[in-house]
Amino acid sequence: MAVDRDYLSSLFGLEGKRALVTGGSSGIGAAAARALGHAGAEVIVVGRNQERAAAVAAEIEADGGTASFEIADLGDPARTEELAAEIIDRRGDIHILFNSAGIFEREAGEDTPLELWERALALNATATFLMCRAVGKGMLARGSGKIVNVASTDGIVGVPEQVAYCASKGAVVQLTKTLGAEWASKGVHVNAVGPCDFDTPLIAGALDEQEYKDWILEAIPAGRVGVPSEIEGAVVYLASPASDMVFGHILMVDGGRVAI
């Protein structure tokens, strides 16, 4: 049987949709931005580094897509909501929101400073909530929209020396489930991808530590960390009509990490 491309497009095509990707200048966020662009969405890449954000947008356009970029630090709650309002005012409705902005830092629990705890919660959890709330209002008014958050295996299982990161990603898990349940009847999908350790700039320092790398490779049944391109299928699925009956779900892309 020949491949039915119209059928595949009806399930996974994102033509006519506008996607906002935070943390889109590198790693998983950049991979998501490229995937959404390839699927036909207009992509707005949000990042802290102008050179990298511009490069991701340029790559999408070079591949035949439509993309632009915005520079913002989502660690500032007031700026986060301002950013969403400004983008919607200038660009129009956001149909897909991918929340990837965040940080990863390690420290023994008893030595974790309050500043690290607050920074992890601000960037990983609070910024995700504020973007969901700001963009979600328009989606709720229209009765449709797709929000995909970046959770983590570390939001489900405990990891030594990652109390702030694990707590912040646990908050993303519960945020996703709660908004997913609350907004389901209103046509707005809130789901998340749950990656294990991926080979990205975010955790490059940790993976350079041989003891940590050995530990995490043993903890992942697949025996390796992920690469950013391996998140793309899950992102497109959760952003597309193929997931229209999926709400409040954490789609693990984790090499079997939480299966044991």
C-alpha cells in the first residue's frame, strides 16, 4: 500500500498554526522548534541568547518554514507575562505553546542554597505556569489550543543532589495534570514530554563528570542518554490533531528510565 500523505498530514500537519517555543535557542527547545516548523507551523523562537535564537529561526526558514525570534529572560515573572502579551498583540493568536525554558543545577540537599532553590522554581516551574496562564487565556476564549510542557524523569523519580531540579520538575508534572484536567472540557490540551538525560548544553557539565555519567547510563535501560532529535516525534504528536483525545498526559521519552 502506498503511503497516504494526506492521511498523515491530517493527523500530524500543523499548517496554519502559530507556535511559541520558549527555551527555543538550544537543546530540546531548539529541536522542538525545528520539528514544529517542519510540520508546517509558523514558529516564534524565544531564548536568552540572540545569536542562537536567530540561528534556530534562520535554520527553520532555510528549510522552507516560517520563523522569527524573541529575546527574553523568563526568570523575571513580570517580563514573562509581558512577553506573551506583546507577542500575541504583534503576531496574533498562539495555537501551540511549547514550554522548554529552564535550568539544571546540582547540589547536595543539605548544601542547596535558597537562591538555587528559588532560581530552579522560577525558571522551571513558575515561568511555565505563567506562560500557560498568559497564552492559555486566548486558547480558552477560542476553545482550542495545544500546550506542551517539558517535564522530566526527575519530576517523577528522586535523584541524589538534584533536590531543587526534581522539585521544580515535579511541579511541572502536577501543573500539567491539573491544567490538563481543568481545561479539557474547554478544548485546550495541556500535556508534557518527559525526557531523561539528553545530550544538550543544559546538562553538558554534569555529563562531563564520569561518576554521574556512569550512574545515569546504568539508570537508563536503553544504556545511553537521548539526543535532541529523539524528542521531535513526541512534540509533533502532542501539538497535532493526532493527540486530540490526550489531556494531562506526561509522554515519557526516557529510554525506559521510569519503567523500572
